[in-house]
Amino acid sequence: MGIEIHDRISSASGWDEAVTAAPVFYHRSFLQAFEDAPLHPVLRHAYLSAPPGDTRPECDGAGIAVPVTLQQGVDPMNVLADRIPAARRHPVLLTHVWHCYETTLPGTDADLDATAAVTGTLRELAQQWNAGHFGFVNVPAHSRTAAALERLGMTPIPVETGHGLGLDPLHCLDDYLATLARKPRQNLTRVLRRAHEAGVTTEVLPPEKADLDGFVELARRTAAKYGNADYYRPGIFQTFVRALGTSARVIELRRSGHLIASAITLLDQHRYHFWSVGVNYAATPGFSPFYAAFAAVMDDAISSGRSRLELGRRNPDFKRRYGMRPTALVAYIAAV
């Protein structure tokens, strides 16, 4: 199987067709934005692709498209430090980047030969680039990608839990509220009422019209509580989000003209991603701006017509309380 290796997404032909049904993290707009404004340090980029004629008939016929990055000392979620400490000693070649929480192998349809070709190419590239380890992180544990990797002899390492919710049965925010248990439903309804009484306004904006400086200030303040403020690197993060274009929306909540919460959401063909949020708790002592932002995101996600809402990793207690379903995420890391 003739897998090609490109060092820039712009030179990877057939990519868009292969990732049509993949998460937004695999789309050209996201990858180009990460090349131009890397949200975390990357030593080298590579894009593994194969045109449709080089894939097996059992696959989806769209070719293969797998982004990989060579990294060293980058571990914002402490996955390597906690689970694979030996992988922190040298560069590591991974699919994808840490801001992606759903790793898959677009175009392979989990076909064993195609998956083996991708894995073999990844190992060879890791050898060429003097990486100590290579592999995959944030793979849904019960996905076809996971099953194919395990059939190839790779061992899953539990690393995180993702959360999401099917949206097809929902037609409006009230439909969602009706699915909740009594206490969380009452709490969210109370937050919405108090936000309305406080004169909070909500606006859904394209990235170029949003206050991204304000978002970064709020998000860094929120993330600092967990020692992870540099997940949002000033200047670089704003440039990155603007480059996403129609793949992103920014939902801003304001009180008396002041930004009290801001959420960045991502969209692909089937999914609506609640990707990141920043809030100012001190600005609204009578209610939580985070809960108000969550309700605004949920409302926009339902209105978008997407079939699934993704909420990513962390904060599992809140996500389960508000109806999200957990998905175990695993890593497959091997020494070169």
C-alpha cells in the first residue's frame, strides 16, 4: 500500500475526501491553522496519505489521511508522565496533537491491512526522526480503530475519559432539560432565570468578529486553577482560532457590556464540539457563568442540526450529572 508522507497539509492531495466524516481535528482548516499557529510546540509535522486506488476495496474508497507530529516535552494532559514516563525522555511521534481528543485513522475504515500500513509507516518515520516512541493517544477504547490496533498486537493503556451526547432526539433546549434528573434540571433552569434577570446577553459569532483576547484572558484564568494556563498561549491561540473560519463559532455572554463567559465550539459534518471555555465567576455572584455558557452551547448545538455533541475530556462529574455519556480513551504507544 503506497502511503505517501507530506511535510505540509497543503501538499496532501485527496485529504479532504478522506476526512469528510472524520472529527474536525482532521480537517484541513484545523491542520493548516495548527501548522501556522501551533498551540503547543511541534518539532516536525507529517501527513500520511494514500489515494483511493491504493486502499483496499473493503475500505471507504476515499484514501488514507493521518496527521502525525514529532514532539518532545509536551504533555499538557500528563498522559505520558502518568502512564508512559519513558516516552518523555526522547522525542515521540504521535497521532495527533494534544488538542485533539478523538484519534482515528480516516480512510482505513479500521481495515487491518490499511491499519498495519499506517502503523508500519509511523514506526519507520519515528526511526528516521530519532524518536524514542511512536503511537496513538486518545483513541476511543471500543472503536474499530482500537480493535484493529489490538489485532496488530498493540496494548491499550487507559489514559482519559471523553464525554458526549446524541442530539437526534432533541429539537430545543427544553427537550434537553426534560432528560435531566430533577436536581440538575432545577439548577440549570435557575441559572438561566437569574442570568436573564441580570441582563446577560448571548451572542454567537464567527471567530473574526469575536473578542478572542477576552476569551484567552478568561480561559487562562480558568485553566490556571489546574496548572494548565499555557494550553491557551496568548497571541498564538487567537491566530489559530481565527484561521479556523467556518469550522468554529464563539459564544459570548456579556453583562452590562462586560464579557463574563466565552466558549469556543468546533463543527464538522456530524458533530458539534464544546471545545473550550473561559469564565469570570466574580462577575456573577448570583449564578454560575459556566452553567449559563453550557446552556448556550447546548442550545446552539441542538439548533445546528448536528447529530452529536462532544465535550472532550476532564470535569467528569459535571458531564455525567448533565447527561453526557462517557467514552474511555486509550493510548497505544510502542518503543521504536
